[in-house]
Amino acid sequence: MLRVAVVGSGPSGLYTAQALVQQSAVPDVRVHVLDRLPCPYGLVRYGVAPDHEKIKSLQGSLRTVLEHERITFVGNVEACTPELPARRLRELYHAVVYCVGAAADRRLGIPGEDLTGSFSATEFVSWYSAHPDADPGGFALGVRSAVVIGVGNVAVDVARILARGAGELLPTDMPQGALDLLGGSTVREVHVVGRRGPSQARFTTKELRELGGLPDASVSVEPSELELDPGYGDPSALPGALRRNVEVLRGWALRPPPARARSLRLRFHLRPVEILGEAGRVAAVRFERTVPDGAGGVCGTGTHEDIEAQLVLRSVGYRGVPLPGLPFDEGRGTVPHAGGRVLRDGVPSAGEYVAGWIKRGPTGVIGTNRPCAKETAASLLADAGALTRRTLPGDPLDALRASGLRPVEWPGWLAIEAAEAALGASLGRRSVKLHDWAGLLGAAGGTGT
């Protein structure tokens, strides 16, 4: 028998587990999917916007992976800690695959970034997605203007949530506390700002178009900013997705925005240089006008513009963080690997593997994780003959419990699901997420099952 631990139950971890049991020529592969949270699905549960129900429905296909007879969900267990160091995992399993994503947000590195009212977009996403580490009352929305720095899909998500009315979000699984605070929001202007031009923005056309379909918010752009981008003037050479983005923006530039309760303003060619404060709180963001440098980037012009804001959400990318006991490439923010095999001083480390963002960096969409996982699984299975020569101790779950950990297994997760459905029913809503550790572990059966 080949016994494997997959650390992380998001798409990369579950696609890896699936590939291991589907592709294996080994007669008996057993996979334990470990997660520090008592809930599976990673960013599909805690990162996809609650109003994106089609994407969130991916949980259904991920669920079938965890229901496989040779795959076991083991929640509420954090790896690479003093309680469960990497070396201990290697003692309990023939192989360990780390699928932990990119847990840190990139910073702007400008003055004022730590003022009250300045957050990473991920903090905001975690809050409205009911991540148990998020402060349920952490966002004061009794402000008039918000600035979102970045022009990727996460930036568009948080801007859209800020611009939606609470009634539009009522059918989602958003936690009740977040829904109540958004219902009382006084935000009337949301500025989404990028340092480069529209033909270089990272959002998808579907996400962009959604902004134009919000019933209580209008969208506007600055034609003069769009025209700075050569790709906007002649989009014929652009890849299809970027060309469609430009076409959507051109349509908005040709018509005046309708009068609505909230306004969404997409700005381009503005680079943040300072977050300005008053009495320790965000008051505005100072930007420098940029222009194309002729080499695919931009350069500053020395001209500045201040945009009033009492809330700033920074969405400029993610970065992997070191895992105690594993090598780490600080420059790339990834674990060094060859075909998914962890490299220590350039040599493959027996029984240690990576998949997902910690392997390749924060690139691609959810589906990109599937071929990445298959590559890693293929490397692991090719090594199976050597790996299974090592004799393992008994049931690793018994060993985890003996060390003081309290795993939440599949029945515990099903109990959490049932509790969330009951909570939603009591509020006249569909299933509503539990937002705190005590509630999740209590629903799962005290401190785990």
C-alpha cells in the first residue's frame, strides 16, 4: 500500500488526490487530505465571491473527490508546526504533497500603507467569505469613498461587492454579520485603479462586464486615460481576451454613465505613491500619472492626483510563504522542485512533493491546477516502488490524535454543512456560513471528530 498525505484541500490538493487514485498502477493508494481548517475546498469556499454561484458550484465536483473510498478528509490539522513538523509527516506517510497555495499578499511598499482603513483585498474577501481567521467586525463601511488598487479579478470582485446592495447578496451564503454591515454601508464611490493601461489589465471580460450590469451602480471610465494605451487605439493585435476587455471599456467611454446610487470608476495609468492620512486614518491616495515606456511597461510623469478615500483595498498579487522544514526560493516565493519533486540543494528529496501555487507561483485560474496536479502525481507514482520499501507505523490518524490534534473527518464536515443550512433556514435564507472557529468546531462535534 502507498500511503500519501496531501496538505491542502483546495483545488490543487483535491486534483492531486484525484490523480493519485485514478492514474495509479499501484494496487492500493490511500490518500489523506489534510487541512488546517475544519472545512474543505480552500479558495473555492473562502476566495470565490459569494455572488459567483456558478464558480462556487465547483464544490460539487470537488466533493466527489473527497467521497472516494480511498481518499479521507482530515480537517483541523495544520502541517509544518511544532505539533506536526514536516519530518513527522514523512514518518507517517510514504509521501507528502504540499498544496498550500500562496498565503501572503504582496505589499505596495509606499508610505501610509499601514494606516487605519488600509487593508489587503484578501482580508476583505476573507471577511465576507466567513473565513474563521477574519475579524467579523473588521470593516467599518460608514465611509463615502473607497479605492481598490489593482485591476485583476480579485480587485473587480471586491469592488463589485462594495457596489452591490444587501438585497442582491441576500440569496448568497455570505455570513449574516457581513451582510448586515454591507446593508448599512454608506460607500457611494468605488475607484478601481491600475498603474498600466486597459490592454494590460488582468481581469477577465466576464468579470468586467458584470460591473456594467449592477442595478444600483453606474460604471465610468476616463477616455483620456484609455487613449494613452496604444493597445486601446488599435486592439487588433491583442489576444482575444484583452481585445474583448478593450471593447467593453470603449463602449463605456462612448456613453455617459446613468445616474444611480453608487458609482464605479475605472482608472488607468495611475501609480500609487502614498496613502495620505488624517488622525491616523486613510483620507486619500496619491497617484502619479504614468505613460507607456515603449518596452511593455510604464514610467512616471511627475504629475500627481489625489483620490479621496476612507477605505483602501490593495489587490496587487500574492506570494508564497516559507514552510518550516522545507526549502524555499525567496525570489520566486515557491518551493524549489523538478516536476513536482521537492529539491533540497538541487537534489530531489525522497517522498516530498508540491503542487499548485506553492509549486508554480500565483498564476492561472482554478482549472490550471489540474495539469499541475497531474504532473506532480505522475512524479510521485513513478517513485512509488522506492517509496513503499519503507515500513510505516500504524494508522496516522491515531498518531495525530496521540499528539494532541483533533482531526475533523468527513462526518464532521457534513455536520458543519447541516448546521449552516439550519442557520440559513432560521434567518429566512439559504445556507449561511458559520464564521468562527468555535462555531465550526462545535458543529463538527466539539473539538473535532
